[in-house]
Amino acid sequence: MKSETLTTEQFYTSKSDLNNEQALNSSIFRISNDHVATKKVSERTKSKFGLFVLVSTFILMFVGAYSVYHMQDDFDQFQIERLNSNWGLPFLIIAGLLFFFQTGVFLYNLYLYFNYKPIESVSDEMLPTVTVIVPAYNEGKLVWDTLMSLAESDFPAHKLEILAVDDGSKDDTWYWMQQAKIKLGDRLTIFQQPANAGKRHALYRGFELGMGEIFVTVDSDSIVKKDTLRNLVSPFVVDEKCGAVAGNVHVLNSKKAILPKMLNVSFVMSFEFMRSAESKLGSVLCTPGAAAAYRKTSVFACLDEWINQTFMGQPSDIGEDRAMTNMILKQGQHVLFQRNAYVLTNVPEEYTGLYKMFIRWSRSNVRENIAMAKYVFTDFREGSKFGSRLLWLNQALRIVMAYPFMLFMFFFIAIHPLLFLSSTLLGILIVSSFPVLFYAKRYNLSDSLWAYSYSVFYTFSLFWITPYAIVTANKRGWLTRGLV
């Protein structure tokens, strides 16, 4: 049975919502007929360009596959030369061991995925009290959309507290928070930081003020489904050892540009496959900023350490979600994933925003893997610790091997550029077929094909992210703030 395909229209179904949208589209928000016509032309142009990208991707991959077949003798000769070199045999042994390890991890994840089931929502009576914290910086009207989607949640009103914190925005974010406050009244409390201090400090203020048993954090450019909150917090009722829960993130602006289309398929793999497997081990490595839930006692057990976290002597102003997850895992708590807790979030539509976002994520990954190494081989939790250790080892190996494989790639390109190009494209065709099949099974075939284009794009234009993040892991800065 196919999973439902999510669209923004799903979050505006009530009559009051429709009236609200009509009001916002009036006056200065009215869209002229000329603008609508221009938008339709733009969408057709994007559709044609998207088709061109997909067709080009398949042409490249099949040309690569044919080239591998046609140049088989050259490949054999290259293998012989590599084995006869001083470094050839050791490299082959290491590469072989890594291949078998990664294959074993993949098969184990596949087994875990097939045994994963999200926890169903508990009854209204059993639901805990919840404080939703929405930190915002220069989000404009997007924060209104976020707050409205939260207010429309199928969650007992007397158990739900919504806090929005404007982190010193320079645009009209505070205005839209005020408008949301006028509409929602006592259901929403808004705060304004005197100056921009960073997302971590905005969340900290929410944690300090929140009254709920469970804290839920939602990014101010994200939209939740009506049942997201109740599904997100139900594991805390069912599992007393649960300290945090990750939501299921999809891309909100996937219809607007090519990169979001690609990223949506990537997100489905990252969340619905990988985090499902991690959840079976009770060790989801990162609860996303777009939608995550934390037990209040677990947060306060590490809140001082979290807000004062440093790396190489510098205050940490990135990776607040990964850091909080790591510290809760360190307490011996379970961190789970709820596939039925959907949230749609905006992602960069241009290359500059995308690579900066990935740099920030990769730097955080380097930092938190170092932090995790300090406790993962200790007796940090009751029961089996194998899963947590395997997940850490898999992450650590990717970081450690980033430079050796990049150097080998450059060597391969310098010696046999055509062999490198053709074998890489064939590898993409083979390896990316799993994400394609996975997405097609969960959602639809047409969008799943973007997995191939994303793999080509990432391999040739973003391969440098991890090596760069390793040597700049001490750098501060959000990087994507101010980008449209």
C-alpha cells in the first residue's frame, strides 16, 4: 500500500483556514492575473528543465555503463598495475574490508527497517502536557504558517502550550508573530530576544519558560500535519526510557526548484529508512530541528552542558539538535523515530545555500562523533549497546576515510579519467537504484527517479563537503542565514 503524498494543501482544510488565506490574499497580498500567468509559464519552464535533467542523467549513466563494458580490457590492465604497485595490495585489502563492512551494515539496516513500526497515538487522556517551542530568525510570514499549523493540531488544547521566540530578526518576523498572537490569543505566547544570539539561545529561553512535560521544537519554516504532535509525543507514554523522538521530515518547497525535488528523495531515505533502523536500536543519532520532542527531565539533566557547549575553546553555535540528541543518548535514554509524525520544511533552492547547509551539518557531525566516542564504549545504558556502537563506528569510518578516498579519486582521475568517469556513473546507476525503489514503493515512481540525479549531482559537486568540514570543524557560524 502506498504512503500518502504530502502537500501543503493538507494543512489548510478547515473553513477558518480558507477564510484566513483569502484574507491574506486580499489587499497588499493580492496576486494579479499577470503574476499568475507568469507563474504558470515559469512552472512549465521548470518542468521542461526538470525533464531535461532527468533524461541527461540517464544518458550519462547508460553511457558510463556501456563504456565500462567497452573498456573492459583497460579496467583489467588498471587492476593489474594497481596490484603490482607498492600500495595496490594494501589498498585493495582495505577497500575490500570496507565494502564487506558497509554491505553488512546495509543488510542489517534493511532487517531493522522491516521490523520497525511507528508507535500509534495514545488517547487524549494519556497524552502528556506539551510545550512547543518555535525559534525564528528572519522568517517573515513563514512563521505565521508554522504557528497556524501547530494551532490546528489534533491535540487537547488544555495540554498544549505554544511558545514562539523571535531571535532578534531584522525583517517582519516579529510582526507576523504578533498577528498570530492576535488570532490565537492565550494559546500562543511570544517573546522577542533583545539581540540575535543564535538558535540555541532562543531554544534555551523556551526550555526555561516551558511548562509542559514534553518539549517539542519546530523550525519556523516548517509545517506540521494535524496528527504530528500527538504521534510525536506518544512514545514517551509507551516507553518510560524514551528521552527524545525524531519527526519525519519531508521537503515543503519540492515543487519550486530542482534541488528540493532531489533533496526530498534523499530526506525520505535518511529518515524513513535510516532513522527507522536507528530507532529499532533506540539510538537515533540526530533529532531534526524541523520537528523533535524531548522529555523535560532529560533536557534539564543536560541543559547547562548544552547551552555552554564548546568545541576547541569556541562556543558552539551550530548543531544544537545533534548535540541535544547526543547528550540524551549519553544519559542512557532511548532516542526513537516516529514515521507517522510528518513535518514539511523548506530547503535551499540554490547551490550556494545547499553547500553551506551541508557544511554546517558536516561540521556538527564531526564534532558530535568526537563527543560520542568519549562515552559510546562505556557502560552508558542498560541493556545492549551494540547498536549505538555500530552506528558510531559507521559514522566514524566515513569521516576517517574521507581523505584517503578523495586522494585516490584524484589519482584515478589523473591516471585514467575515462575509466574513473565511466565506473563512477555505473556505480551511481547500481547504488542509487535502492533509493529509487524505496521511494517508489513508499510514494511514487516519477519522483523517485530524482535519486539518480541527486547522486550524480552530489558525487561531482559536493564530494568535497566532508573533507572540508573536517579541517574547518572549529569554525563558527550558521552560514545560510540571510540566503533566500
